[in-house]
Amino acid sequence: MKHILAPGKAVIDGLERLGSALGYEVRREHRVGRNAAVDLSWNAAEFNDVPLFVFEVESTPSAGLANNATKVFGSSLDELPRPLFFFHLVLAGNPDNARIKNAERSWGQHNYRVYRFHAPDDRRRLVVDVLEQHRRVCQAVRPRSVVDALQGPGFDDFSIAEAALTRMEELRFVAPYLLDYGMLALRDERFFPLYVRRLRAVDRHPATPCAARPVPAGATSEIEDGYLDAPGSYIPGLLESALRIYGGDVLDSEGPELLERWATSGGPHMRMIDAPFGLNRDYDQFVLISAPFHYVWAAIALEEHPKSRAWVLNDLMELVKREHDKGIHGPVSWPAIIWMAHLLAGRPALDCPLNVESMYRELQRIVDEIGGIPLALLLDPPPPYGELWGGDDMGWIDAEGAGELPAIHRLGEAVGARLRVRDQQLDAADDGLGAAPMGFWRTCLSALLADDAYLRPTRDVLRDVYDLDRHTE
């Protein structure tokens, strides 16, 4: 009999989504074997008529409750091989209901359980039990797909999603946890602690490249626990460490030690982000063009963590000096210098244990020695992408009008004036509709998850550095 009432149909819809997310061929309200009609089944493949899992949904614990189990378990093996598990859902009924107890007593030894779906604990147990049974069949799962499938009546409860994700880890499912937890956190901040918790779980030298991380039990690839082909698969450690500090997993007082441990985890002779140019072209490209943005994103996420933020600023300054000592002059040296200048002029950490004025003067000296930096490029910095060796996105290399680095307060004033003009231009073009600013930790996290963060206009990054809200006068 088909379900016609909305509550029963909604539950079956949710189970259908969950089965599809786990990779099963899902069939609803159909016949299995010769005489057994079931509300829902999950099969290994479309051509396989033997269900792995069976679901029955009852509005109430009626007299026919036990019969729905009997039609499956009472069939001969020739007619219907036993499913791996029979999930029996009842939408109403108290824990002491005699019919529910009798059904569990009769079939409880046959991989069978009754769930009172209106009870929150039973709903959580249902989803957890589904994952435990799925682990008998498959070692891989996509956490984000499971959470997406749980969006709907009865299942749309954060505690259910949290319990499901926690059990996945306990069962040692192979999954890109960091990627999926991060994507979920960007959508719903309640998932951010799960992302941070997973960072701690995979911490060896926190955030060495994912390819260097130990392989989880049962994994078929070194990056199963990481970001797949997202940007976080390549030198994610500075951003990951900043997110752990921001998320409270590491105290600010311990942050510099964590960051330094990551920075020196590549070996005794080279830091994770360093200036030994000529060893690898991709690495050189990252250090010169993209790495300055990692420092910026980490610094703005750590605004309220002064000791950790000071480490970030100091490490970028040391990188600038090492590049200069290595003879990296001219346009390729500009990105790191530009962003270092903005971090010092923008929002150095409160109670920052750094001499900001002295660092800025050192930066001015370096700029003088390399022949200056174009003021226009200071106010509209280069993006973190492109090909240094002849790419189409590197027009900024030909910028003219190189001059000295202005005084620190002058730079801040020039940026503020520049951004206000740009805002007025954008308002005129889009009738005042602009993209909502992204929270600082979200910007940092998004840089690990997708290329979009690297395509973000540098004007928006400057706004974050100087903490200028849109339309500020």
C-alpha cells in the first residue's frame, strides 16, 4: 500500500535521499521476492533484485506491525534472501508499546530494529545505525552528501548531522573530511568546530602538504582525508594553523609555537614558505605570487589573537628580507612587499609585540634599493594567480611610475580614499547592490576549498586588511 499521508511520504523521501547519497540503487513502494511489498529498499545495483536494506514506515504501531517484518523474514531463502538489515520506523508510539516490543522480541535477532521516529534519540540512532550497516558494504563516504540528504522533515536537525559525522570518523570511513567539513562550515557556522576538530586529528606537523600526511586506515590515497584537488592540497599549513587558533583549538599564547612548528616541519634547512628559488617552478610561483595572500588571510583571521598575528607579520617580513637578500628585485618582489606594507599600515594586532614603525622603515629601505614600487599598484595590488613566465594575467609586471613607499599613515589614507572612490563607482554601476562582505575566518577557510578566493578582487582583500566596511565615509 502506498503512503498517501504527508508525514510518511516525507520520511520515505528523506531515506531515499540518504540512500542515493550513499551510492545505492533506491526503490520505493515495490515488491521484493514473490509476495513481500516494502516501502523502500536500497540495492547494490539497478539489475540486482535482492535488497541490501529494507525500510518500512508505519503511521502507528498497528496490529499489522509484526506482519510487515514477517513478510520479509518469513519468506523462504529461495524466494527472498535475507536483507543485511530491516529498519522499521513507527511515526507514533510510546517506548512501552506492546506491539513494538513484541516485534523487536520476535525479529530482534535477525538484524531488525524498530525506531519511534517522533523521538529525537531514535531519529539519531536510525541515521547512525544506517551508517554502521553501510560500513559493512563500503569503506568510502562523502560527509557533505550525507548532510545534504538529511535536509528535510524529521532529519533536518543539527544534532543528527553531528552524530552522523562523528560516527563516520569513529567507523574510519575513508572520506575527504577536511574538504567536506570546510564546505559545510562555510554554509553553516555550526560545522566549523568539526572542521577544526578534524585538523587536530590529522595534525602531525599541522598542515604539511596533504600528500605528506599519513594514510588513514583503509584509504586508497594519501589525500583521502584532505581536500582532493582543491587549493588546500598544496601547502595549506599557514591557513589551517590560523583557523585552529581562531577556532580556539590552540590558545593565542601557544599559537606562535604551532605556527613555527609548521614552518620548520619541511626539514632543517628550509622553511615551508622560503626563498630557495630555482628548485621548483611551481613552488617559486607560489612563494612569489600566492603565499603573500596566505599571510594576509591568516593575519586578518587572527585579528583578536595578537601573539599569533605578530608571528604571521614577522614571518612575512622575514620572507621579504630573504627574497631581497637572494637578489629577488623588480616586479616579482612587489607582491610580498605590497602586502607587508598594507598589513603594517592597516591593522597591526592590538598589543602586538612588534615594532611596527621600525619594520615599516625597513620595508621602505628595501623599496628604495629595488628602485621603487608603482603607487597605482600599491592601491590596486596584483592578484594571487597568473603565470610568472609569460602568462596573460601578469599585466601588472609592466606597471610604470615606480616610486618610494609612502609614509605609513599616508598609505592608509590613500587606501581609504581609493576604496571610497571605487565603492561609489560600483554603486553607480549596480544600483548599490554589492556582494556581502565575507567574515575573516570564512575568507581564510575558503582559500583552502576553492579557487574562487584567489579570484576575489584585491580591492576586497584590502578592505579586509583595513577593516573598512562598505559605504564607510
